[in-house]
Amino acid sequence: MHVITEDIIEACHNGIVSWEKQSFVKPILIKGKNDYIKTKERWAVLKEFFDKKNIDCYEIDSTEGSILSKIINLIYLFDYATIYRAIILEIDPSPVIPIEFIKTKLNLE
């Protein structure tokens, strides 16, 4: 599954332009519970834009704690989510043929 990531600043600038056209991509807003007030404003505006465009988006709040705790929590959350998504789509998530190709070509095995 192809995934695109953008920080909130870019998502509210050039990134938002791509949402003018219909897409099969579904945005997931990954927010911090103690984001800076201006960042929270941007999340609200972005969510309002998606609502007005009838674009289904999902919101995930990070766990509380240090920045390291938040990052590790989100890494595990999304790693497990990709595994579950593969299983739902009846795809074996264990072979990573494209990565193996790159490793072989770069002699990384």
C-alpha cells in the first residue's frame, strides 16, 4: 500500500492543493495531545477543509509522555496496522520482495 506523509505545515500549504481532485487516498491526521496551540489550529482548519470537501479522514492522537514515547508508540501502532491490513486483504505480509531486490543489488544481505 502506498503511503504519503507530510508534516502539518506542508499539509496546510502545497500538500492541500492535491485534495482538490477526488482520490482513493484517505488522510490520517496524527496529532499530539499536547501539540502547540498554533499546530492545533492547523489541525482544526485541515479537518474543516476535509469535511467541506466530503473527504473521509481519520484522526489519531499520540499517547501521552515524552516525545520519544510518542514516536515509539506511533511506530508500533502503524507497524501493527500494516500487518493487520495485509491480513484483511489476504496478503502474506512476511515476504518483502522489493526490499530483498534492493538489498541484493546493494549487497546488503
